[in-house]
Amino acid sequence: VDYRDGAGPGDVVWRLGLDGDFVLSAGASHGAWPWFSHQHDARMLGKHVLLFDNGNTRVEGPEGIGGNSRGQVYRLDEAAQTATLTFNHDLGGYSAALGSSQRLANGNVFFGNGFLGDQANPLSESIEVAPDGTRKFIVQAEAFTYRTLRMKDMYRP
């Protein structure tokens, strides 16, 4: 969206994802379904987009192949309109709704699987993942969570 710190007209500049304006570049390991669907908490980080990929279309859609929700990072080249999937982490569970993503100061990423389980047994899981895919921290809650954020301590974000 052409925002320009509130002074822009609000026009759509480009669309990212399946049938969007960008082409997914070759070379990265995309798997059978490279693009996200029903994503949450997309964040622009310079020339990168960090997001939680619920994956509803990939998992349950007409061509559904199953699987889990993913944490993803795409590097964007706006001039060439190409996107490169630079990080694609299987989060170990399928969250049909809700979810969050956060880049941490140490370079790791933090994702929230907000809707695991069912209405009778609600569950969510938040996972810190290093750039090499190593899971560094996991916390579960017996509740659904809309967003989770990792904080340094109780007094500073």
C-alpha cells in the first residue's frame, strides 16, 4: 500500500503470493506448495517479508497435500518483481487460524502456532528458531493465542 507515512493515496503498489505480482525465484527449496496461504502477521524487514503461513489452502484445499503451518521469510526484489524464499520452517503443527511472527534482536525468528487442538482442548505453541532451523525455545499454552511476542524481560519489549 502506498502509505508514505500517512501522506500516500493508499493505492495497492503490489501483491505478494499466489497469483500476485511477484514471481518466485528458482533455486530455493520450495516444496510442493511454495507460496503461503491464510497467512498472519506479515512484517516488512527492509527488503524481506517475515510471516506466519497457516497454509490452509496447502493443507486442506482442493489440491491439499497436508502438512503443518510454516514460518517463512521472502527476500523481495521490487524492481524485478521476484521473491526468493530464504527461510521455510515447518512448525510441527497445523494452525487453521491465528498465528504470529517476529524477528528477534539475536537474528532468530519467533513464530506462534495460535490455534492447535480443538474447542474442547485448546492449545497453542510458540517457537523460537535459529537461522539454521534449530529450535531454540518452545512454550505451549492450553489456550488459543491470537499473537505471541518474545520479550527481553517483563519491563522492556
